[in-house]
Amino acid sequence: MIGEQLKEKIRNKEYAIGGKLPPERTICQELGVSRTVVREAIIMLEIEGIVSVRKGSGIHILSDQPKRVEQAPEELDSILSRVSADLKSTGPFELLEARQNYECMIAELAAINATQKDIEELRRIQKNALVEDRSRDSKWDKEFHIALARSSSNPVLAMLEEILWHDRTANPLWQNLHTHIDVNDLNSWHQEHQLILDAIEARDPKRAYNAMWNHIESTKNTLYKASSALE
């Protein structure tokens, strides 16, 4: 994500502590992203205490490490525990319904905001999946979707994606269905991922949105077929 890229440049002393970040427009051009994305990244860095935005003076670099964040209160820990427990009992089709809506948005944003580094990471995952045994235990599917979410440059969507994939892995309903999925259907998911990646590389948000929608529809059909094996 853009915020992480800026922090890396500060840690590597490309941007010196005590100095200033380049103007927003320059960062946009260097990283190939929109001004909105850069502003959100700078806000995040300011919250972390890495930079200070001073009107008329620029973006001053204060540190190369985020300030210490206080431990989450017990109430928040309790809420997160309940959310995790609820997700583990959520049906696979309910999860797919939610994913179909927000992952299409992720694909759309990725077509706009993905950096060249993001695209190269997605290509790497796709290439590795070709030589990997695309079995039920392989991780290429999860890796692709999480990398895609990160390339949207929206940290909320990226975090949501990681949470849902983590809990999907622990969901007994999903695990049971997954053992009945035909390997040929798993192979088709790889081809569908490529269509999504092609749309992102073409910088075509609508095409990326549709490719993701079709991919989730295909996944639904695969699970319906797998569920019939249980009858």
C-alpha cells in the first residue's frame, strides 16, 4: 500500500527525518496513483506520528517508526472475539454473497490504484500457481485475493479481506464442502484470476469488476455442485 511504500522510503533514508516529503502531486506521479490515495496515506502516517502536515510549510518527517499504539481495550477485544466466532459459524454461501459485493469493489479500485509492484506480485502468484499442485491445500487462491485487496490501496478493504480469509480457513462448513470440490474447478479459478489480472493491467475498472463478479458466481456454482455430493 502507498503508506507502506512511503514508510519504506523514509526507513531507507530516501526521505530524511527532519526533512519533508515531496509535494502530493510529485508522489502521485512517482507512484502512479491518485491524489486521494496519497492523501489517505499521508493521513495514516500523521496518525502514526511519522509525519506532521503543516499548512503552507509542507509534510515534515518526524520519525521512521510509528508511535506506540495503546493496547486495544477489553471491550474491543471482546467484540473482535465475537465477530470471529460468528464468522466461523457463517455458511459458505453467506460469505460468498458478502465477498461478491465488496471484492468487486476491490477489483475495481485495483484497476485504478494498483502500482507496478502490486501487479508484479499478482503475476508472481499466478505464475507460481501454474507449477504448484493446485490442490485443496494450496495457498495460491488466498494469496491472490489478499494481494488484490492490498493493491486496491484501501487499508480497510485489505484488512477485511484478511479477516474473512482467516476465518474461512477455520470454518468447518467451508472445510467440509472444500473436500468435495473437483480439482478441475480449482483449475478454472486460476483462469478466472487471470481474467481479473488482465483487466487490472489494462486499467479497466468495469472489466475488472465484471471479471470478479463472474469469478464469485463460478465459485458459488462450484460449491453448489460440491454440496450436492453431500446429499
